[in-house]
Amino acid sequence: MKYFFMITSFILCNLSLQGQLFQDAGAISTSMAGLHVNNNNVWSVNNNIGQLSKLEFTTISISSFQPFLIKDFSTSNLVVGIPAKGGAFGFNYSNSGNKHLQMHNIGIGYSLKMGSNFNSGIKVNYSIINAGDYYNKRSVFNVDFGMAASLSNELEIGVIIKNATLSKIADYNNERLTTSFQLAGSYNFSKDLNIQTGLEKNINYPVSFLAAINYKPNKKIIINGGIASNPSLAAFGISLVQKKIILSFATQVHQYLGWSPDISIIYQFK
């Protein structure tokens, strides 16, 4: 049984690194199949740090994400966004794993407004992987970059690079944290309907096409949905807005591995 857990751990570790499990993207991103480069909320700390400068109030959020309904690999995450003159600061902490494999991430970033239509940001992460006697403890710094540009009142484009530093975990087999890119466009058909499409490329895997929708039937409800091509999955979720609090429920459905639910709570210090 011990070896079964270890094998499963390393398989899921590979999958989680591909999807940046170190930094859970929040339930809103989960509900949009991971298409988050043009979302501008406190979860931009983990998603597109360049979008964080649009934050209006100091905001805090926590989340719990359970990939494929496997309890041992649940990820808990905390993010904080603090507006500053000309930009915003962001902080995150996340942890996941079981007694055979523990993963932790601490990150701090800054987002800068570079004119009325362009934002950029940088985030430094300190990641820790601990698999005991089988793998020993590894720690590594890595850096994320993000940018966003408004081409019109309706159209916005964004790009992110995760682990732009190609940070190495171990010398053996030149083992590194994965590096990924996401490029996407967002179009506002109205103040209540937003459509996004984009591409995501992990350097170890083929390109994935992503598409998502964000719909607000009223001021208190937000409905999201999304699809991805590689791996093939569908996602949906709902957010409930109540003054300073946003409560979001979401799940992704993988074609083979099943359900991955996510819940997050956002609190704004208005």
C-alpha cells in the first residue's frame, strides 16, 4: 500500500506541476477551465500578476481544491491583494499533499499600472517539495511574469509566463519545475456577458485550446463555464455576491480522471 501511494503521488505530482497545483488558481478560474489570464480579482496573485493592479480594495481569499476527488492531494490556498499607489502588492501561501508527498509555496508579487491601458507584474515564488526518504526535501525559487492590455472598451488581451526562470529542482536528469505560457483574449459583449478564448502551452506537453464564458444574470449571481482541449475537460461554477463577500463553487470534469471540485471565499475590505 505504501508503494501504491508513492506511485500515485508522483503521477499526481507531475499532473499538478503541469497545472501549477502549487498555486491554486481559485474557484473562479477552476470554473473557467483554468483560463484566467484576463480575470482581474485577488486571485490574479496566482494567475496573471499583471492584472492585480486593477484591484480597488485590500482583499483576502482562501480556497480548497481537491483534484480528482482524492483527499490526499487537496490544496489549501491563501491570497492577499493590497492596492498601492500606481499598482498593487500580492501575497500567497499554499500547501498540498499527504504524509508521503508534501508541497508548499510562498509567493510575493507586484503589479504596476503602465498607462491607462497597460499593466504588468512580476512574482517571486519559493516552492518546497518534501517526499521523505524516497525523494528527500527540495526547495527552489522561481519567477512568474504577467501582462495585460486593453485594446478597446470591449477587447482585452493578456499573457502570463509561469516559471520563466526554468528553475531546477535537482541535478539528476536535469529535473525542473515546469514552465508554461498562457495567451488569451477577452471580449465584453455587454456589462453582463464576457467571452474568453486562449492558448496554453506547457513546455512538456502539446498546446491546449481554452474557452470560457462569464455571465451575470443579476448583481448577486455570477455563472461561469469553460472547456479545454489538452487535457480534455469541461468546467462550470457559480459565485454568490453579498456586499463584501464573494462565495464561489466550481468543478472541473476530466475525461478520464473525473471531478475536481473547488471552493473559495473572497472578502473585500471596502
